[in-house]
Amino acid sequence: MADAVRPLDAVRSSPRRVRPIPWRTVLTYGVLLLGAVVALGPFLWMLSASLMRSSEIAAGRLLPEQLQINNYPEAWRLANLQQFMWNSVRITAITVGGELLFCIPAAYAFARMHFFGRSVLFGIMLSTMMIPAIATLIPNYLTVVWFSRLSESICGEACKWLDNWPSLTIPFMASAFSIFLLRQFFAQIPQELWEAARIDGAGHLRFLWSVVLPLSRAPVMTVAMFGFIGSWNALMWPLLVVQSDTWRPIAYGLQKFTQADAPNELHLQMAAAVLMIVPMLILYFFTQRQFTEGITSTGLKG
Amino acid sequence: MAAVPRQISRRRRILIENLTAYAFLFPAGLLIFLFGIFPVAFAFFVSLHRWRRFPDEYVGLANYERALGDFAYALFFYAAAAAIAAGGYLLWRLFKEARPRLWVVPPLLAGAANTAAILLFTRWFFTLLPVILNIPVRLRGQERVQGLFVSELFASFQFPEVVAAWFPALAVVLAAVMVSYGAVRLARRNETAGRHLWLATGAGLLLALGALALNLTLEAIGAAAEAAQADGSELPIWSQIVFISLGMAAVAAAYQVWTRAARRWGDRQLVIGLAAAALLLVGGYALVTEVPRLLAAADRNMMSGFSVTIMYAAGAVPFQLMIGLGLAYLLFQKIRGTTAFRMVFFLPYIMPFVATSMVFSLLFSHRQDSLANHLIGAFGIPPQKWLLEPIGIFQLIFGPQIPSWLAGPGLALVVIIIYTVWTYSGYATVVFLAGLGNISGELYEAARIDGASGWQIFRNITLPLLSPTTFFLMLVATIGTFQAFTQIWMMRTPAAGRAVDNMSIYIFERITDASPNYGYGSALAFVLFFVILILTVTQNRIAGRRVFYG
């Protein structure tokens, strides 16, 4: 739209007279810049504080006197970040993989197939989004404990759920929100494509795999990104189901480091926090366009 | 691919389509049911028992009484009434829609059968559940042999009470399937047959649930009244329920009258407005005097957690929305770098709460030299203890003579509210931006031609057309703040005491401390769930009417 207006503007304003910058524009940019500073400030200060000495942070300095690059290796070592990062990467990969594997077919069925009880099942599924996580915390914990004992009895220590990956990943592999988001997109794919595929002898699975999925890269990315954020940030559930460092995710590790292991090493805390957000930052940088558009197109968040 | 037979009968194709769809749905559906729907019933079941690690005896509403005092009875009474009313409404819809009238019979029969089947099946399942959950208790002291748990699991199905519940359930489920099938077949030419079947089943379930809840309430009230009589005191619960009902009715009537008054003119409006105010006053008085009396014996810590939850939402949500709307409106003014700004504003929302709340607890540190203290020092305000300060914000500003019920959120909670506004405003901005993009440019053009000012355009075009977005964000933000956990868990300090502990934290503590109490924790969680539900419905009813959908 902006492009359509511009040529007209060019005609109107004579080339010689320099138009004064309207104060409204200045104000707009001023407020937006202020917002940007407030939004970014804590991140910048975190970065700066991660390079300070602990005493400098306590003194409320804005910038370090001398860059303490050594904070990073020290935090990495002391907070056992290598282990926690690896744990979170594993947990996230399993969760997101499972989520895509389960949610894509379900969303496809809701979007493009006709079956008995479709609207009712869809409504029930949507209503689960209104149930707060805390309300299901206790029963889900009891369920997971029980499954843990069952599977441990069947195939030994290695397949228990508690303190192991199943308790951290399986309950999050199906999300009503992801199914909803994908369904909205799948439903927009033209019916003619399906007719054509059916004439060529393709079934639903084939159509989903070779037509729908290649067209749906953006929503699939959005769902994956949400899954990634969810498992990377998870704290309450891991606090409940994990007791040892072998599967503690990074959020839990960082929480333990700040509150129990090194409550006074403020500089190391900040360095560890920076290290925790770096993977997220990189991912966000590369996917932000699809991601924000995925949110705005559905206007929803899980 | 195998050659497709040219003529598959239509029925077979429908069957195959159905089966494929269910196969596609199965894994996700199973997980959503297991970890999203079933837990609600499970939590309720747990909350009706004494339950520390393992299921113990049935205690009725005792856990709710412990949490809410006598208010528990009123709550369950109203829940039962609401379920029955909703069931009745569905029935009424069914009767209204069925043409000819006689068509109401098959779905009614099928609905009754389905309800009975679901109830009996649920009864069987919840008879089985404690038996299988208690397997570890029964195996205690035995040597750990592989497969022992499984054999005990199979044995659980043979328990006499489980078997006794199984056969009626099985019989009724089979009967219900047949009746439902018959009802749909019978009405094959009637397109709404499926819908009527669901309506009838929903009505039956709601009515049955309401009846069960009512029974539970009456049982609990009876037991409490007996105990009170033995004490020589009395339990005025019925008169209180009547009083509160009248109060609520008066408030609802006031709202109705008020919305009507807006459409009248002149003196009439004044009179009606006065009537509404009078009704509101009477109803409010009834509620304000009665509800605290019912809550007198409630759990103090729960009440504090609850008020923190409310203050947190009330403090965070309006600012989030206002800042989000403001930034989105500015971003929408055809400026350079919209994408960059949007990306920056959105950053706090997606970054891990654990990391960013660590930063905020250092920014708002209690030390004299913390950055927050430097900042307020520039305005001549003495240094504060921030996250360590439980004293209410208004008491800090206006002095200790402010009564405690007006003290407002503790300063520690204010810091957490600031943090929350910081994180969520960017999300609101992005969603508002999308909402603004959906408003047709022609409307603005037309308004500008008519000579409307910027403010008039904003007030009369942007705001009304944006109301679905605002409504959606309000709902999401309220529910989100009601269940906040991570940021509070990270920023709470022993010095601040209970000033920042919301319901989520309190519930979480009930199940992770030295003697976990799952029964009580579940009751608290269920109360919170209930409040969120009521809030959602109320917002839907009140705001939903004002929302203008294009």
C-alpha cells in the first residue's frame, strides 16, 4: 500500500523546498525507540553484567570496567551447563519430533476428512486449551508415576518414565494449540489439489505427505518453534518429575545454580543466563518472520 | 500402489474415510485425552479423598471445606445449579429444533442411553483406578521381580468391586451404541439427526453431573449440620445461600437494567439508572456481608494466594493491553523499520522466563546501589527493598495509616507485575498489529474525507473494529496471569513471605513439601480452575456483547 502512495507524494512535494519533518513523526519514532530501549535494555544489561565482576553488579554499574571474558567458561563449568544444554536439546528434539508426528495427521483429519463426530471432537479439543496447567498437574504427575512403575516392571530400569525422557516429553507431544494452528492452514489448501491427487490414485496419507506438507512449511515451523520454546522454558513440570542431573533441563539447571549452588556469584549467573538464551536467540533470528506471522495469522498462543 | 477397484460402493468409501480419520487422530487424541481431559475428572476424584502419595478413604467435600470454609457448600450448590440449568437449556433447544415434534423421541432415548453408558463406564473406571494406583502399596515388602507389577495389574481387574461394576457398564455401553445407531439410522433423511444426538447426550451428561454435585453438596451440608448440632451451634448455610442468590440476582438485574437504560433518553434514563444503582447497592451489600462470613473458616494462606492472583492479573493485564495497543498503533503509521521494531518488541516474550527473571531480580535488587534504586534516586525517592518488600504499594506511598485492605499489592509483587508487563506487551503488540491490518483502509479514507480528526478515527473506527482482538487478548492474558508460575518461582524471596505467592505456587508447595497432600492440592487446583472458568464465561457474556465483529 505504501508503494502505491509514494509516487503521488513525489509529485506533490516540489523538489526544491525541503519539507520540515512533522513533529508527529518525530514523536512516533521517539516513543517507538523508547519502547525498543525498554524491551532491549534488560538484555543488553544482562550481556554487560555477564562480563563484570560480581562486586560491580552489586554496585549497580552499567558497564564493566574490564571485560571479564573468563566468566563464560567458568559459568559453563560450574553450572554444569554442558550437561543441562545437552539434556534440553535431547528433550526438545524428542518433544518437537513427537509433536509434529502426532499433530500433523490429527490436524489433517480435522481439516480435510469427513468423519462421524468431527465438530464435536474438535470442540472438545479446543476446550482443553482453556484448562490451566496447574489444574492437571497433580493427576498428570500421578499418571506418570504409575506409568513409570508399569514400564519399569515390564522392561527394567531403562524404560521407567520418572527421571527419564518419557515423563518430560510424552505428555507434551500432542497439543491442542498446534493441531488448531495447523488445521487452520490445512483447511485453506484448495480442494482442487485433492481432487487431482485422488484422480492420480493418491490416498490421504500420500496427499498429506507430498502435497500438503510441502505447502505448509511456515505453520509447521511455527508449531516447531512453539514446541521448542515450551520445552526450553519448562520449569514446573521438570521440578516435579526429575530428580537427577542426567535429565534436568536447562531451566531447572539454571534455577538450581542461582538459588542453591552459587547464590552470590552474580556475574556467573548472568553469564549462564546469556548462554541459556543464545540458542533461542539464534533460532528466533532465523525464523522470526514465519514465527510472528504464524502468531498473527491465527492470533493464538498455547 | 495397488490398482484401485473402479467402483467402491459409497458406503464402503465412507467407512474407509472414517477409519482413516480415526487412525490419523488416534495418537494425538489419546495423548490429549490422557493428559488434557481425563486429568480434570481425575483431579476431582483425588480432591474427594484423603490422598497422600496413595489413595486413601473417601472424604466428600472435606478438602474443599478446609480450603474455603462454608463457602465450599455455596460453590458446589451453584455449580450443580449451573450444570442443571445448562442441561435444561440444551434440552429446550432440542425440543425447539425437532421438527416434527415426535422426532425428539429417538435422540432423547439415545441421549439417555449414552449418558447411562458414560456414567457406568466412568464408575467402573474410577472403581478400578484406586485399585491399580494402590498396586505399589500391595507389593510393599515383596521382592522386586520383573513383571510382578503387570501380574498385579491383571489381578486388579478381577477385584470383586471392579467386576461388579464392569458387567452393567459393558451391557449399557453396548445398548447405548445400538440405540444411538438406531436413532441416527431412523432419522437418516433428517440432516440434524447427528446434532440432536449430541445435544441430547450433552444435556443428559450435564443433568447427571449436576444431580451428582447436588447430592454431594447436600450430603456435605447434612454432615456439617449434624456436627454443628452436636456442638450446640447452628449452620445457617441455607439462609446464606438464599441471601447470596438474591444478591447475585440483584446485581444481574442491575446490569440488565443498566444496559437497557443506555438505549433510552432523558428523564427515563435517569430513573432507570437510579433503579439500577439501587439494585446494585442492595445486591452488592448482600454479597459483601454474606460472602466473608462464609469464608471465615477458609485457609488463610489460600486466601492470600488468591488475592495475590487477583492483584497480579488486575495489575498486569490492563497495562499489557494499553502498551501493546499504543505501540501497535504507532507501528501501523507507515513508518520505516516496522519489522525490526516488531522483532525487538517480541523478544522479551519468547526468551526463557528463567533467564529474564534472573536479570530482573538483579535489576530490582534490594541493595542500595541497585539500578532500580539509582533510577528512583534520580527522582529523590529513597532506596527500596524491592523484591524483599512485602508491604503494600499504597502503604509505602501514602504512609502506614492506610488500612490494610487498601494496601494494594506488595512492592515485591509490583516488581513481578512490571516484569510481566515487560514480557507480554510485545505479544500484545504483535497481535494488535495483526488486528489493525485486518481493518479495511477504505473506512479510514471515508472518515478522513468526512473530516474526522485522528482521535475521532481512533475512537470511532479503530477501537470498535479492534474489539475482537482486544477481547481475545484480554482472555488470554487473564488466563495466563492466573496460572503464572515460573517468573514468581524465580523471583520470590523468603523476606517477602507470602506477598508474591499466587495460587499456582501455593498448590505446587502443597504437593512438593515434606508431607505432600494431593487431595488438598487437587481441591485447590479445582477451585482455581473453577474461577478461571467463571471468569471466561463472564468475560464472554459481558465483553462478548460489546465486541463488534465487522
